[in-house]
Amino acid sequence: FSLISSIFTMKLLDVRLRPSSAVIQSCLGSFTAKDQEEILLIKPGGTIELHAIVKTTAQSSDDDEDDDDDERTFLKLITRVETRSILRSCSVLRYPGEQRDVAVVGSDSGAVSVL
């Protein structure tokens, strides 16, 4: 009987078909490059997302339009990490003399992580 039970062991897999769209908290900083504006999002289920703020200018053939209409801003997903924990807060920290920021993330158990 033990041979049969070891063959048919149950494996559980937790996979989300679609990531959560709600945001618990967000932080603005330069995490990957010196002059790059990025947003760090803390989402339910322990998901951390890093988005770059990208500004583009469209070339238009009409000279009568405003220049403000030609500039577009959107978010580009850089990375998404599922931590399998409950995250509560995030903050931005820059060490003296550094060019980039680091993220400080707090969980419900009181643990603090520097990313």
C-alpha cells in the first residue's frame, strides 16, 4: 500500500490566470537607471511590480496642432515578482553618494526587506 500511495502523491500548484489590478501602495524612484523614473507597485497576494514611466513624442505632419498633444506618457512593465507573502507598505531610500534608489518593503509580520 505504501508503494501505491507514494506513486499517487498529490502536488498542489498555485497559479493565477490573471494578476490582480488593485494597488495597495506605490513608490516613485530611480531603481534601475540613474535618470529613469519608475513606479514600484505593491499589489494583493504579495505581488511587486516595477514599471518604467516612458514618454514618447509622435511626429505629426500638421503644424497647426499643439505640441502638447504629440507627447504621450505610458507605463512599461519591467518586472513582476510574486513573493507569496502579505505586503503592507513600501518606501524609497537612497544611500548617500548613490545614483539609484532602493525599495524598502514591509510585511504584515513586521519584517522589513531592502530591495
